[in-house]
Amino acid sequence: MIKKLIFIFFTFFSCITFRSYFNTFYNAKKYYKEAEKRFYQNKRKVTSDVKTMYDKSLEKFLRVIKYFPGSPFFEDAIFFSGMIYIRLDDKINAIKKYEELVKYFPRSSFTALFSDSLLFYLLQKKDVESYLYVLTLYPSKESQNFYFFKAKLFEMEEEYDSSFFYAKRVLKVGSFFWREKILSVYVKSALKLGMLDSALNYKKDLENKKDLTLLLAEVYVKVGELEKAKEILKNFDLENKNYESVKLLMRIYEKENSILEMKKVLKNFLLKGEDHLQRQELGFELANIYFKEDSLSNLKDLLNEIKKVSPSSDYGRKSTIWLGLIESEERLKNLDGDILKKELLRLGESYYVDIGLYKKAIEIFEDYVKRFPDDREIPRVLYLIIFIYKNFLPDTEKIESYYKILEIKYKGSFYHVIARDLLEKN
């Protein structure tokens, strides 16, 4: 009788326990499905209502993991909680859940699926360190999936020999899904390695894929078919709103020396581009054109516009500095003596260091040498001229000319010694 009562008790208790974790898991899945539905309806954005649903689902999945580790839903709970952490951009906890899956279920389909989801997430974040760590735990290191993620890793690290090698393996043995995804890596790596024939082998595939249009245009640029490249880019981005398309157009127009077209495209992007940092970057390209044209009024207006977009960004700060340099140059005619010398040096160094306008810096430094040939700062100025010509504006004749002055007039000085080392004249 006692045995019978014990059996009934444990049977009853087991039923209650099963009902408890089943209900918990069932409700967790219900919240998860609703959260996913809203997530995709909101164009893959985690709005406040979506986050609330994910939080409710996560709380229940974590309860299953903590209190019912022996349940048949244990693996599912780890997987779904990991997916929620990815949605909520919680990298640390997502990786922890991956480690649990690898530990308890190394050969599970859930583990394989979560591996790929986590790696795609880390790719999007460009987190190379975490990406590499997850790859070391990857369940199947001889699969097309693994080759794809290895290719993407080497692409991120700009090791194009290796990215090309793994991309080629995927194209040989991969399914249609992975072949489609790896194509851009293969063609980009081939272009970077100068293997134009390899890139052109997949030209037809590129033509049939809208998301690879820019890559196709780049292929045509590489082989010198600029008109085809321009036609593709104009059809792809008629209003010049796309950053990558505009950058590629700039390369084409620079090859053709089409300054008017460059200005037109850059102005369009400044009006219609959506990313303010990209607008500032390409605005600086236009500023350099105005500078070369000596169009001072347009240059000032543009620098003020760039500064307004975001004064604290790198290009915002550069614009502020450049405007200050222009004002300082306008005041030079009212200066003389040591004040003029000091201001000229400051301007030259700032154009060189802060703005990266090497030709302008050279003009100022060369003017300084002509005006003040015996000044005590001449050895340093001569070295700066030599350094800029050596590293940024290669001109062997100019380098030798200025080094000769340094060697004759200031032999053995500090700047003569370092210039000699720079030019490897020991």
C-alpha cells in the first residue's frame, strides 16, 4: 500500500513538474513568435513593444534553463534565449549561450544554426575578435558554411589571398545559397589581387544580382571600360544618394579629368546623402576641388556647411581649422619680421599636419626658404620639404635640390642627419 502511495505521489509530482516547465516553455515560445513577427513588421527594428515581448520570452526561457535542465526543452531554451540576445544586441550573453550549446549539444542542428546566426551578427558589427573566437568553436570545420565564414574573416582583415582561397572552395562545392553569398567576396578578392580574369568569369552572375551592381561597375573600371561602369552606376543611383556609388564615380571622373561632373555629383550627394559623416567626407572632396580652382568664396561657404553638419566630427574640426587658416593667410600682408616668420611656419605645419594639403604646405615652406634663406629655422623647413616630397608628393629632383642645400649649409646638424637617414644616404 505504501509503495503504491509513493508511486502515485511521484507520478502526480512529475505531472505537475512537466506541466510547469511545459507551460513556461510554451509561453516563452508564444512571446518569442509574437516578438519575431513584430520585429520583421518593423523592418527588423527592435521597437519598445518588440523589446517588451523579447524580454518576457527571455525571462521564461532562462527559467527553463535554470530550473529544468533535464527537460526535453533545455536545448531549445538555450537556443532561443541566444537568438533573443542577438536581437537585443547583447553580444556577451549571446556568446555565453553559444558556449553552452557547444558544451551540451556539440552536434545539434540548433548549435549549427545558432553558430551561423551569431557569426552573421558579429559580421554586421565588424567585431573581428569575437568573430574569430566563435569560429574556433564552430561545430563543423570542413563544411561550406565554415569556408564561407573563413572567407569573410579574411576579407575583413584584408588578407585577400586567403579570402580568395576560401571563397573559391565555396564556389566549387557550396549550395546555391552559399554560392550566392560568397560571390561578392570572391570577385572583390580577385580585384584586390589584380586577378581580373577570375573576376570577369562571374560577370554574368553579377549582372543578374542587384546587390552586386557596384561590384560589377568596379570590374568594368578595373578593365578600363569606364563608359559601361558609368552607365551601370547612373542606372543604379540616378540621384547620387549612394555613398559607394558616388565614390566609384569620383574615381572614374578623376581618370577622365571631368571636374565639372565631379562637382555635380558631389553637390548632389551633399544635398541627398543620408549619412552626415559621409556627407562631410565627400564635402571635403569638393572643398579640395574648390581649393585647386582657387575658388575662395565657394570654399569658405562649403567649409561652413560641413562644419554645421557636425562640428565635433573629424571633418567638422578640420573645416574649423581650415577656415582659421584661410583667415590667417588673409592677414599675412599686414605682418612682418619675426611675427611673419612664425605665422608662415604655423600655417605650413597646419596645412601639412591638420588638413593634409601637402602642396599648399610645400608652397608655404618654399616661400619661407626664398624669403628668409638664412633664418635659424631653415634646416627644419628644408627637412619638412624633403619629407613631404619623399612621402606624399614624390619628386626626386626636388628632394635632391633641397637636400643639397641642407648638406652644404648645415652639414652635421640634427636635420641634416635625419634627412640623410630618411634618404638612406649613409
